[in-house]
Amino acid sequence: MKINQKIFFQLGTTIIFFGLIGILINNLTINLIRTGLGFNFSWLFKPASFALAEHPLPYTSSDSYAWALFIGWLNSLKVIVSSLLLATLLGILVGFARTGKNSLLGLISAGYITIIRQTPLLLQLMFWYFVGFLGLKDNVLIQIKDIFIISNEGIELSGFNLSSEFSALLLGLSIFASAYIAEVIRGGILSVPRGQWEAYRSLGLSERKGLISIIIPQALPAIIPGLTSQYLNLAKNSTLAIAVGYSDIYAINDTIINQTGRAIECFLILLTSFLLLNLLISNSMEIINRIIINSRKHN
């Protein structure tokens, strides 16, 4: 009897789920017929007719919407990968400072984490863009020969020119994510039993060597899942690039919707793009996690 009830429950849930999907598809079809737009992607090959401030590959306004979207995806990928690397570095430094024995560094890192986590990301992005770069009165704020230059036009690093929009987004995303990553690092380190700390100290190992060779390898299995979550959040938060005028895929999608009215198709393209990106991040971190677990088993 219990088995039959379970089967009927699963069958009923499946019917309700597909029924709701059918209703949504039916409503969508009716609305598309009313607007006279239909549902197709042939417009992707028409000229975009708008310029892009940043494009890693050659682009002109006469290029197609499809090429404009691809450029936007590359721009998103560039800022996400750069932010992940910088946020991880900052998060590790702040996390180590938070768990270290230096009380001053611990206090500073705790204040850093508190301020960043309690301030909305959008507000931080606006600060870095309008105050941090565009608000500079002088053309150049910092100049170290020709290697590192900060100005109201962005950051120049050994010949690489980063626009003020990209720089503001990079700093805003990295600093915001680093505060959460630091807490993930701290939680992972503190999850290691105190006996392990006492063991390496009894062997005469320094705090730095014991932390790197004994504590961190044991903390990684606890760190990786939280780190994956923060990486995924950073990728999704990158859509706030539109607030500082950076030409990511979300901003370009918004422009295309205003021009063509193809909101459904653009939404599906955006959804697919971020789904693939998030799957890439989560699967990569899963591979890293498995490597760490297997290495611990062999040791």
C-alpha cells in the first residue's frame, strides 16, 4: 500500500510539473502571436547598429547581433576570470591574517570583512567607478615609471590598458568576493582539529610551515565547496556591470532587447550563457576537490 501511495505521489507531482510547464509555454505562444513577433533567431544575423566601448576582437556597428553577443560574452569571461583570481588572492591573505596570531592584522582583517560584507555590491561598484576613477581631478593618480599607472582613464599595467569601467568592475567584484572568501578560508582552517596544530608545534615546525604543510591540506576539503559557491556568486554578480557602463553580455542583451523587442530569445541566450559558465566553474572545482581527496587517500 505504501509503495502504491509513493508511485501515485510521484506520478501526480510529475503531472503537475509538466502541466505548469505546458501552461507557461501556451501563454508564451499566445503572447508572441499577439505581438506579431513570433519566435525565431534569424535576427541574430542582422547588423547590430551600435558601437561597443570594449571589444577584445575586431568589432564594428555593421557586425551582426550574434557577433556583438559573442564579444559581450568574451568581455564577461574576461572580467569574471580576472576577478576570480584577484578575489582568491585577496581572500587568502585576509583569511590568513584573520586566523593569525598578530592581533593588529586580525583586527584590521575583521574590520575589512565587516565593512565589505555590510555594504551593497552595487554601491561599491558605483563608488569605484564615479569616485575611484572618474572622480580623479588629475589625469594621473599613481605612476610607477611606465609599469603601473592609475588615472581617471583606468589602469595601465605593463602595456595592458584597462578601462575605468573594467577597472571599477574588477576592483568592486574582487574586493566584495574576497571578504566572503576570507571567511570561507578562516572557517576551513578552524575546522582542522586543534590536535593537529599542537602536533606540528611539538615537532618544532614554524607557524608558517605548519600552516602550509599540515593545516591547509586538511582544510581544503572544507574550503572547496564554500569557495565554489562564492565563485558562482561572483559570476552572477558580474551582471551588475551595466551599472558602470561595461559592455558585458547582459548589457549587450539589454541593448538588443530595446532595439528588436526580442526579450524571450535574448533571455534564453543569457540564461544559456551563464548556465554554461557556471557549469564550467562548478565542474572545474569538483575536479579540483576530487584530486585533493584522492591525494589525501594515497598519503
